[in-house]
Amino acid sequence: MADNLVYAKFEYYEALESKRDILSAEMSVLNVMKRMRKYHSLRIKELDKKKQLVKEVKELEMSIKKSRASLPMTEVQKKIKREEFEIKPSKIKSADNDLEYQLREIQDRLKSLGG
């Protein structure tokens, strides 16, 4: 092992600049690690808050369902409820056709730009 050693000679200013570069690189790595730890802790806090929010929304949803179940439905509410679940296929097909038209138009523009 000792036979494969290679030595390099640096001038004083080159060695000093190399040391500065190494120290600045170490400092940058430490700053990145510091930011990563801070991000990690903030991310954990964010996920805890989201979990708490989801739990509260579910509780609110359950209380709303209980309240609605205890109240009588009027004829208007029944009609609105039926209309909410009716799917109108003509609107869906026209929206799909509109998207296809827009896609074709964009493809035509790309072809005209491409030459």
C-alpha cells in the first residue's frame, strides 16, 4: 500500500485557497443540513395539523348528517336532491368534444410552427 502513494506540491496561496474552498463547502453542507432539519420539523407539524383538520372535518360532517337526519325534508329539498344525482350525458359529451377540438387546434398550431 505504501508504494502507491502520490505526492503533490502546492504553492502556499494554492493551499490556502484550497483550504478556504473546503471550509466553505463544509459550511454549505452544514447549512443545507440545518435547513433540511428545519424543513423536516415543519413538515411534521404540517402533517399533524392536517391530520387534526381532517379529524375535525369528519366530526363536523357527522354532526351535520345527524342534524339533517333529525329535520324533516320538504318537497323542494327532495326535488333538489333528486336533481343533484341526475347525470346529463349530453353535457359530458359536448365537453369531451370541446376538449378534442382544442387539442386538434393546438396540434395544428404546433405543425404550423414546426414547418
